[in-house]
Amino acid sequence: MALRSDWSADSCPIARSVDVVGDPWVLLVLREAFEGATRFEEFRALGIADNVLSRRLAGMVEAGLLERATYDGGNRPRHRYLLTGAGADLLPVLHALALWGERHRPRSTGRMELVHEACGRPTQSADTCSHCHVPVTAADVSWRLPKHPEALLPLAR
Amino acid sequence: MALRSDWSADSCPIARSVDVVGDPWVLLVLREAFEGATRFEEFRALGIADNVLSRRLAGMVEAGLLERATYDGGNRPRHRYLLTGAGADLLPVLHALALWGERHRPRSTGRMELVHEACGRPTQSADTCSHCHVPVTAADVSWRLPKHPEALLPLAR
DNA sequence: GGGTAGACTTTCTTCAAGCAAGCCAGATCC
DNA sequence: GGATCTGGCTTGCTTGAAGAAAGTCTACCC
């Protein structure tokens, strides 16, 4: 598609963010990372093509959203991709998308809820507990997902 | 790029939203719309190619983010693209991107601020006034943009 | 009736998404 | 010790969308 436009030096912070996360796979890889995925194999569950996943992971490491850590899994070296601070700070973007999706693209099969651990209630805000009025981060929120309505999933960070 | 993946019927609301706004131009067209752009000619200022803009506007109308209104500008029929409720509800997504961009891709030239009209203070949340703790929508917020640091821009809705 | 403005449409080239297959190193099976 | 498996990629191919530029169409402007 010829070289896609570059907004990395745009004067608008929205455009600069779009330059980083204005891609479906980046957002979905982030979602998987928050849900605990760390290995190449785990991210494949998204249904992304291998070459695209490889490129995206490398790009996200370069963009500072993920960090590639080498650890040994049974004395063979393995890598995992861990959320950086910058990556974890994108949680409100995912939450805003989740809230919009629930409202404007609803499905009958179970809702997603963003539960504030401290008070146990779902919040309707992307970054604040709508009950306690305190800011929430990955450390304070768990997700209740449509596919596992009984489980409450603490987020990676 | 072969046909891009389709998440419109995914069980995850994040994926369903990504299906709609997981594209740089859609997000930037939305930003322009919040800043008051309504006509084809005005959106061109984004630097988007005409054919791409044409397709995006049509897609966003079909997705229910924009509404194409015909009005008469000097007894010749003209169109404008207006934000729908669903489009306006994407404001928190743009705000979350703006806050992330300011924090993790800062520029020395002026900050963007999301000002809650009622109290006059900038909020650090995507959808709540961090001072008053009330939810904020396009009706309650104005943007202070890096390129016009003196102006306070009320948002379209 | 020539020019301009707005809103597109068409044509062309380039590049990335998607798909499939291949590769390589270490572990595990037999 | 050869064969298979697993994880994490890389390579090759096809198709379609992004980008750039030019063309179209309608209506007013002078």
C-alpha cells in the first residue's frame, strides 16, 4: 500500500499514539498480553499469521510496548514478551474500546466487565473506578470475559 | 494484503471495536470531526488521499459513526458528515490515546489538554473529570491543542 | 462560455496481509 | 542414534489496499 503514513512526529498526541497503536493486531496482541500471554505460541491463538506476528512483536518491542526477555525453560533458552510500563499504560485505550464495543456492538452472549479489585464492582470508566472515583491501572483491575463468565482474570503488567 | 481479518462477530468487545476503529485514518477522521470538520474538503487537511478518504467516510457512515446530511449551501445541495451518538461515544478512545501520547511520546512544543468546561480544569482521565469525578462527554469537554495553545476548542457532537 | 469549487472516481504502482511451507535447534521417544 | 515433536521463527507467493496524481461531474460565478 505504498509506505503507510508516518505520524510519529506529528504535533498532535492522538496522531502520535495512532502511529503506534493504529493497527488491529497491535491492539489485539496487547489484549492477549494483558490476559497473560507471553510466548509466540500463545499469541498465535489470535489467528494472526506467523510472519505478521513476528513483525508485530518486533515492532512492539522497538516501540517500547513489550520487552523481550530470555529465560531458561528447562535449560533451553526461551523468550517471552512482557508488557513494559508504556505497554501497560495503554490499558485505558483497551478499556475504552471494550466499553464502546459492549455498548454499540453488543452480543447476547455475556458481557465483558472491568472489575475494580478493591471494591469488587465493575467500572464504566476506562481508567477510573466509577464507584470509588480512584484511578485504576492494570494492578487494580480484573476482567470478566464473555467466554469465561465465571472467572475473574487479573491482568499482567 | 489479501482480505483483512474480520472481528465484527468476535466474542470479545475489544475485538469488535478494533474491527471498527482499528485503522489510523478512522481515528484521525474522528479527531477532525470532533474538532468541527464536516465537509470532504475539510477532512482532506489530514493529508489523506482522496480515494482513501472517500472510502473511509463511506465506511464510517455504514458503521454508524458518521451521518451524511444533505443541506443546501446557497441553493446547491451539499453534504456534510456529522458525528452520530456512536461516533461521539468514541471520545474516550481518542482521549486515552491523547493521554498516552502526551506521556509516552512527548514533544517539547505544547501539550494537549482535555478541559472540563464545568470546572475549567484539565482532566487526566479519558472519560471522567479527575477533579470533579463526574463523567465527561463531548458536551462537557474542550480541547487545548498544541498548535493553538491559547484557544479552547469546544467539541462537535 | 471559461473558470472555479466541492466531492468524488479512476488509474497506476508499491507494499503489506494472509496463507502455506520450510527451517533450525533442543528435547523426547523408541 | 535416528525419527519425531515443539517453539520460534523465515521465505515465497498472491492479492488487495494505500498512496499519488489525474480525471469527472455538477453547479455557481463573472
